[in-house]
Amino acid sequence: MDVLLSEEQIQTRVRELAKQISEDFSGKPLMAVCVLKGAYAFFSDLVRALSIPAQIEFVRVASYQGTQSGAFTVLHDIPVSLEGFHVLLIDDILDSGKTMKKLLKHMGAKNPLSLSLCTLLEKPGQLEAPVTLEYCGFQIPNEFVVGYGLDCDQQHRTLPYIARYQAD
Ligand code: IMP
Ligand code: MG
């Protein structure tokens, strides 16, 4: 497959993001929330590169069928209260923003001290729902990509790099 972002490019950017996040949340109770499954690789590398303490939780939502945006469902919710925490939601990619808008509303209802969003990728110009992205790894062209957590019908999540999706 055609590599868009190499393993080295990703890891370098992850360390930069972790440094920025560590500075911004220094001295604050931080809850890092991984949006499964797509963010699993990014989340795992990012939180391990933080220089500040953080708690971790996982939420799982369903939004896509193949390459088409579908209905939003919470498959696994966070089993703890978010009161008293600054919450950083970590996802793989911001595309139309429809999924994220609903997820942010869902998380905001749990009354965190603050709620911020970090995604590895963003497709600029694709936003259909207003979503503020505080931390972004890379802006990419409007193409369907796979690898480093991202899938097409559950395939290719384990690649250590990001590639343009090509049906084989
Ligand atoms: P949105 O609601 O359109 O923003 O969709 C966001 C979700 O769709 C992401 O969390 C991904 O799971 C999935 N998604 C969007 N674009 C891609 C892509 O290029 N490759 C793989 N998954 C994608
Ligand atoms: Mg997906």
C-alpha cells in the first residue's frame, strides 16, 4: 500500500504532542480517554510519552460501515465519573465531525472540569458539525486511509504506518 505517513513521522509527532499536552495539563488531574478501536495505537503511544501523571479510560463507539458514515452508537461507556478531571478525548481522525460532536456531548454530560480533543489526523474542509480540535497530529488530504489503528471493515489496524486505502 501507498504510505502516507511513515512510522518515524508518526512517532516524532506523537512525542511533540505529548510534550505539549504535558505542559498544558501540568499540575491538573488528567483523564485520557481512548476512543476505541481506531485510537488504540495512537493513544497507547501518546499516553506513554506523557511526562505527567494521567488516568486512562476507554470508550467505544460505532460510526462507520466500510467507508460510509453511519449511525452513532455507544458500544462501551466509561464506567466512572469524570467529575474532578480534565478530560482529554483521544481519537484517530476527525473527518465530518458528526461522530465526535455526539461523543463530546455524551462526555460533557459527565461533568468534567474541562473537555479537550486530540486526534492523530484531520481532513481539513470536511467538517459538517462544529467541533473544536485542540491537538492535531497531521492534516491529510480527503482520502480514505488505514493503518496505525485505522481500519476499513476491521482490516489493516495493525500496520505501524498510515497508508492510502486501496481495495485489493
Ligand atoms: P466522522 O463522524 O465523519 O468525523 O467520522 C469519524 C470516524 O470515522 C473516525 O473516528 C474513524 O473511525 C472513521 N474514519 C473517518 N475517516 C476515516 C479514514 O480515512 N479511514 C478510516 N476510518 C475513518
Ligand atoms: Mg473506524
